[in-house]
Amino acid sequence: MNFLETLWSIVLFVVFVSYLVMLFHIVTDLFRDRDLQGWVKALWFLLLLVLPILTALIYLIVRGTGMAARNEVRAMAAEAAVEDRIRSIATTPTTPARQIADAQALLESGGITEDDFQKLKAKALG
């Protein structure tokens, strides 16, 4: 095998992998799109199986801008969900009064002794 054959094999491999990635994106976009009816999704999928290259090109021409918009909306929704989750988990700094009240509740429930309560109170005030 000479250099040109090796180079041609590499080019074909890259084109094939790119085509597979494109098909993956098309199929995921197709099944995630809530605006399309089921029979339209089935038709697109069937055409992708029968005439894959032509159908992929037509899909990208017809629905390519919508693909980008739907991906952007999903990414923004995921980012908002993560930010909401972080905000719900993050705690605000506690004030000394809040720390003493929490220690008092532990003392009343029997979770700590009077000595432990005094130590926590001194630490909160100190």
C-alpha cells in the first residue's frame, strides 16, 4: 500500500465517521422534535434507511435551521435547570442568631447537652 492509498483510506474514514455523526444528529433531532407527528417521523426515518445520503442532505436543507434552534432551546433549558438546582442546594451564610436558634432546637430535642449548647453559642457569638 503506497502513500496515496493510505491517504485516500484516511479521507474515506473521516468522511464516513462524519456521515455517521450527521445521521446520529438527524435521528436524535427527529425523535426529540415535539412539533412533528409520529407518521412524519416514521417517514423521515424510513427515507433515511432507504436513501440515506439524499435524505440526510434534504433534511439538513429543509430542517437545518430548526435543528440549531431546537438544540439551542434544549441547551438553555438544561443550563437553567442546573442553575436552579445549584441555587436550591446552595445555602446562604447563617447569622449568629440563626446558629444559636438551631443549637437551641438541638438542645430542646435532646440532640446536644447544655455544655455543647454553650460551646456552640460562644462559637456563634465569637
